[in-house]
Amino acid sequence: MDLILIVDLLGTTAFAISGALVAMKKRLDLFGIFIIAFVTAVGGGTLRDILLKAPITWMRDLNYLWVIGLAALMAILFRSKLGYVRRSLFLFDTIGIALYTVLGVQKGLAYEYPPIICVALGVMSASFGGVIRDLICNEIPLIFHKEIYATACLGGGLTYFLLLQTPLSDNWVLIVSGAVVFLIRLLAVIFHWSLPSVYRKFPNR
Amino acid sequence: MDLILIVDLLGTTAFAISGALVAMKKRLDLFGIFIIAFVTAVGGGTLRDILLKAPITWMRDLNYLWVIGLAALMAILFRSKLGYVRRSLFLFDTIGIALYTVLGVQKGLAYEYPPIICVALGVMSASFGGVIRDLICNEIPLIFHKEIYATACLGGGLTYFLLLQTPLSDNWVLIVSGAVVFLIRLLAVIFHWSLPSVYRKFPNR
Amino acid sequence: MDLILIVDLLGTTAFAISGALVAMKKRLDLFGIFIIAFVTAVGGGTLRDILLKAPITWMRDLNYLWVIGLAALMAILFRSKLGYVRRSLFLFDTIGIALYTVLGVQKGLAYEYPPIICVALGVMSASFGGVIRDLICNEIPLIFHKEIYATACLGGGLTYFLLLQTPLSDNWVLIVSGAVVFLIRLLAVIFHWSLPSVYRKFPNR
């Protein structure tokens, strides 16, 4: 089976769960949970496809809908066992952005856009679903918090283009770049990495 | 005259009024009111048309603009007579989602998408304008409140596909499915129906 | 060099700076600042191009990305010198909407849409980036504040169509209409102009 499709469905699952968790935290009703799961999962990819004028994947391939429905259902059923919700949310969110960044870069390349635009597409694919989720749920978007987030996506995107110069197979380029996004974000949180502050001299409000 | 066009313009009117009412509640200025009315009225249909890669109806048919302008003007002129604003808002919002759900399903079918995708398109057409309206006005989107809302859209969408199996004419399928959306939401509010809660065992924050 | 391209890049610069300033006010990290600058700068034009089904300019012409990056960098480096941030923000925001209104109108005309739709496209091009910026940063969108804002865009759009009837060259039509948007908004703020209130008789909440 196609590795890209598997990766895409994994990312969809991760985002759907992260959407369902935020929706449950906000105590939305059953359908609200499914809708937020759906929007979180397909939002970034839909924006990417609209910008690329590509066919929108979830509209022709029903696997996405089933996977999202199943993921949301699992999140609801095992909500008490997900325990440390914040930690799970972080984990699934990070897996999602890793996968979607790489997919976005790859799809941009397939449509022959310049590398830097592909990286921008990757970051957007990865972050837009989560931004919508947070806007709808009245949270400040997770992506703009202190943690290194876009930097992780950027790192993965650049890795992708570096590895394209090597004899590595496409699948390995995909896997390694995704892992780079995941690791940067994980390490950033564990070791409290942050970008150099720009606010030392900035007038305090 | 084409029933679909009439239904579309009716839904547009209902959404424009609901947008103008929320904008007035937030005390926006004259143009703010018109803009929110416009965004609420065309937002869902525009998303639907972008996803379908269909021509965007309000850009070629000026009837939509006139109808939205007139509806917003009426809402402004008769604001003191609209009296129980909350109740009117609810009524117009419900008419709007009933009409847009059915139109979304129908347009999806015309583009030969699978039934479940058509229902998803219907729900999006119906809810997206209102979600934008509420996001801009800093309200928690009405659609994610406790009331049965998406369920009503879903019920109408499913009714649509059931009725397609009967010898009913297309117009009647349209009317009955729209009425189902309207009735489910109306009865849900009157009798305080709600979806089964998923929060009994959920750790309280 | 093409005047339109210069105008477009100037508007992009103005919006990118306004985005970076709001992001710094919200104390986002380095990449958050760049992303908000980017979204503010390209949001309105992207919406316009999606609606027109036109190629999305920043995806094929890398000048936009460089200009946005440079503008954000300048805003960060000279943040302490920008001094009265609110005033600068207002200035850059107003330049941006003036330029984008005129560009939106012009592009709509090039795609042969009716004049009123072109004006609507101009207002959307001008305001959508700022609306996204404000939504993401949890501010009430600047466009819906008391100041005359959409009215300025509308005034510029109408001026554009009036001047098209005169023997003025296209470039002068562009410049004068943009100046009209800028002046209306500037004068409105200086002299505290506001639209006639619709709230005298409106039930207070």
C-alpha cells in the first residue's frame, strides 16, 4: 500500500484525536466533538489543496471520513483512560504536524512550486487545522505559544530538501524529515528551548 | 421561476438578517452591519463552491447582493420591532440552516460526490457562515452550543437521501428535507432535547 | 517596471509591518511574528485570488515572500524606534487597505465581474488579512471598530469607477483612488467622523 496514504491517514488520526480532546475539554456536544475533530483533521490539507488547485482528497476518498469518525469515537470512549489530557494532546498534535509538514512539502513539489513555497505550504498544512480548532474553541492558537513549533516544521522542511540531494529513497526522506519535526518539538518542550526573545528593548505595552 | 434559486435567496435573506442582528447586538457601525450580514449569508455557500470548484454564485448573480443589502436594511429599520431579538435570531438562523443544508446536499450530488460527502457539504454550507459571524463578533459559535444543531442538519441530509428512493418529485424532496431540519431544531429547543452527554466520567478539567 | 506590481509589493510591506507589530504587541515568538506578518500580508489577496479562481500571486512570485520577510525583520529591528506603536500600526494598516482595495477592484475588472462585485472584492482583499490577524491575536477586528473603515474602501472603489469614465490614464486612476481611501480614513480619525448611529432606538441589550 502507498506509504503516503498511510502517513496521511496517520496524521489525520492524530489531528482528529487532538481536535476531539480540545472539544471535550470545552464540553461540546457529541456532534460538536465530531465536527471539531473533522475540521482539525482536514483543515490544513484542505487549505493546501485549495491553494494548489488540487482535488481535495477527503472529498473523493472516504477513508478519511471513516478514520476521523473512528478516531473521534476512540477519543470519546477512552477519554477517562487518556488520563493526562494535556500530555496526550501535545503528543498527538506533534505527530500530526510532523506528518502534515512533510506531506505539504511533498505535494507542493509535485505541483512544481519553488522549495521555499513548498516549505510554507508544509507549515500551513500542519498548522491551519489546529489554528481553526483553537479559534473555534476560543483558545489562543497552540502554534503561537512560547514552544518552538513553526521552527520544528521549518527544520523538517529544510531537512527534506537536504535529503533530496542524497541517494536516500523517497520514503526515507519522508520518514526522516517527519522525525526531525517531531524530535525538534519534543526536545524543545523537554529542555524548555525557546527562540531568542525580541522583547528586551520593546516598550512594555 | 426556479425553486432552487428562490430557496437559495430565502436562505440568504434569513442568514443576512441573523448576521445583521448579531452585528447590532455588538453595536458595530452601519458598514460593519452590512459586512457581517454579507459574510454570514454567503460564507457557507462560498466555502461549498470553493470545495466543489464550482462558480461562486453571488459573484455572477447580483440578486444575492441586493437581497442581502435589503435584508440588512430591513433588520436595521425594524430593529425596535423585532422585539425579542434572541427569539428572532434563533428563528432566522434555523430557517437559514434548513435551506442551506438541503442546497448543499443537492449541489454535492450534482457534482457526483458520494452521499456522505454531500451531507458533510450540506452541514458545512449551513454552518460556516454562522461560525464566521460568531468568530468575528467574539461569540462562541451558536452551532456548538448545547442545542441540537448539527444533528438537525444531519437528519435533513439523511431524509434527503431516503426520499430520493421514493417517487416524490425533486422539489418535494427539497421541501420535506428542509422542513425536517427546521422541525428537529425547533422541537429540540422547545422540549430541551439534547444529545446524550459524554461527560459523566470525564475528569473535571 | 509594472506599477501594479510595485503597488502590490508596497501594500504587502505595509500589511506585513502591521502584522508584525500586532504580533509583537501580543509577545509572540520570532516565528509567530513572521507567520502573522505573512498571513496579514497575503490573506486578503489569497482570498481574492481563490474567489476569482486566479493563480495565487505569492506562490509563483517569490518577491512577496522576500518583501514580507524583510518587512517583518525591519519591524523587529526598529521596534523601539517605531515608538508610538499604535500610531504606526494605524498608518501602515491604512496604507495597506488603500492599496489592496484598488488592486482588488482592478483584478475583479480584469476577470470581467460586475462593478459592485469588484468593489466587494476590493473591500475583501483589503480587510481579510487584517481580520485574520486580529482573530488569531484575539483582538476585535480593527475593521469593525467605530472608525470609518469599510466606508473608506467603498469610497475608493466608487472613485475608481468614476475616474474610469474620465480620460485619466490607468495609473492615475489607481493612484487617485488609493489616495481617496487613505484620505477618508485619515480625516475620519483626525476629525472623529463616524457613520450615523443606528442604536438610538435599539433596546439596550
